[in-house]
Amino acid sequence: MHWETFGVRSMPNQRTLVLSENILAIIGLFKMALLALFFASFWTANAQAQSDSASCKGRNLLEVLETEQPEKYQDMLKAGAKTINAESIFWRIEREGYPTSYLYGTMHMADPEIATIPEDAESAILNSENLIIETTDGLDPQAAAKAMAQLSHLVFIQDGQLTDLVDDDLEDELSQAVALRGIPMEMANRMQPWLIATTVSLPVCEIAQKQSGAKVLDHILAEFAQASGKAVKGLETTAEQFEAISSLPQEFHIASLEETLRSGNLALDMIETMKVLYKLEQINLVFPLMKAVMPGAVDESSTAAFNEALIEKRNQTMVARALPIMQDEASFIAVGALHLPGEQGIVELLRKEGFILTPAR
């Protein structure tokens, strides 16, 4: 799930352009929006994002592809069908001698379309003894801020500044993008490319929703569980998550930031498409869509490296830490939906541990 730099140096911003003309612009968004939406909720800026609207409505790129390139659309569906364990984001976990548990895929957004607990998930939480999420650090803003302070070497550039790393012709776009998201340029200039790239990949309206007090789905799940008398436990620490994402080469994050800055308003289209895929429970189409709209863009070797660092290794860690909890307590496990499907996904890893997993809806 890692994409190389594609040498893109000029991006059209008109939303009326056909897919074949604007697709280069969303490559950077695929790189970082995936992390922002399906990784952990580590965005912790304290300033208020400047947004005139709470709406995060963009175009559905799936519909654009189906209309403009129907053959590629069908090929995308066929490619997505090859991913195992992709038929659901909600699974029942059973094994003899163990209480019944659940696995639920989330999307780390505050958008009301996403950040609402379905009734069947609420019922499963009420029938469980605990809720297990990726990390509990983000539930406490003060704890998150403290973690960032302790991880300054991963958050802040040690030598030089961000504008030294980004193309000179993008400095104005960078300054405007961080200002709109409530981050003074003086501060952004000291931050690591990965943190700024991830933040800039999110539309201003989504950040504004979070800063206005709206909770992401994971946080809402945690609050519901706590209000229902359930324990809330974490599988990772903020430090581990920061280390995972910052382990990717700096060149990757710089390229992602530059491409995202050149993409103009297409962030809304990218986010809209990701929301559609999530609501359809078709996370397996994320990468086939990427390949369909930009043939040859995905380098298999670098994709494997990205997958290993941010998905596969973390999947193994999360399963290893969840197992002893599941042995004694009925658990509702809620993690980013990208962690569920595939040969190295959590569903398959649990099956290899002897559990029977069946779709819960």
C-alpha cells in the first residue's frame, strides 16, 4: 500500500475535468488520506481550522469511473473480488472454550455519515465485557499532547525546516494549506513531513468538525462502551503508531505532501469516495480503484514495504495482544477497516489461531 513518486509537477484544479485529466491529482491523496482515515486518530493540533462550512461533500470517483470508463470499472470489481475476507467489516469470533467476541472495522472520521454506531454494533458491545480499540491514548487530549511532547524526535524536524524539503514553487500552497487547518506556518515549518502531509490530506471541513468537538467513530464507540459499564482497552501506544508511520522514508512523505498540495480541491472527492467504500463495506476496492484510475502507478515492491510497515506488522501485534484478553472476556474489537481483509488481515490471522469468524450482519 505504498506508492512511489510519479514525477507529477502540475495539477489541474477544475472539478469539471473528466477522470482521465484529474486522476494524477488524487495520487497524493491516496497516499496520505488512507493513513489519515484508516490509521489512528493521531491528529492533535490545538488551533481551530478555518472553515466556513461543516459539509464534507465531494464527488464519488467510483461513479465517475463507472460512467466514463465502464470496462475499467468492471475490471476493478473483479480485482477487488480476489481479496479474501472482504465481504464484511463486522465479524463474529468464536472458538471452543472462549466467549464469543466481535471484530468491527472503523473509519477514523468525525463526519456524521461515518461517526454513528449501527444498532447491531451497539447490541454486540452491550453483550461484550469490554471494547478493544487501536489505542486509548487518543481518548484523552492531554495524554495525546503529552505523548507528542515525549516523541518530539518523531514529530519535529531536528535540523532545518519543512520549506527546505518542499519544492520552492509550493511554498505558498503549503502556507495556505496549514493556515486553513489552524496551524501557524512557523509551527508547521518545524514539523516532520509525515505529520503535515497527513494533516493536509484531510479536508478543512473534517478537521473543523473535530476541532468543534465532534468525535471520530472510535471515540464514540469508546464513550458508548464506558457509559454502558464496559472496560475500554488499547492494542497499541501512540509511540508505536508514530514510529510505524515515521519509519517510511522521508522522501515518501515529502512526495506525498507535494502531490497533495498540487491536488487542489480534489481532497473532497477522495474523502467522499472513501466514505462510500466504507459504507458499502467494500474496503477491498480501495487499491483496485487506485490501479484502475492510474494504470501502472503502483510499484509492487514498494507497495509490499508499505503494507508490511503500516498494516501487516501492526496486525500481528494487535492480534497477539488481543488474544489473552479474548480468552477470558467477551470482547468487541474495533480497529481501522483496512486491517481486516487479506491474507495478512486480522480476520485471517485469527482463523489461523483456531477461531471461526463469520460475518455478523
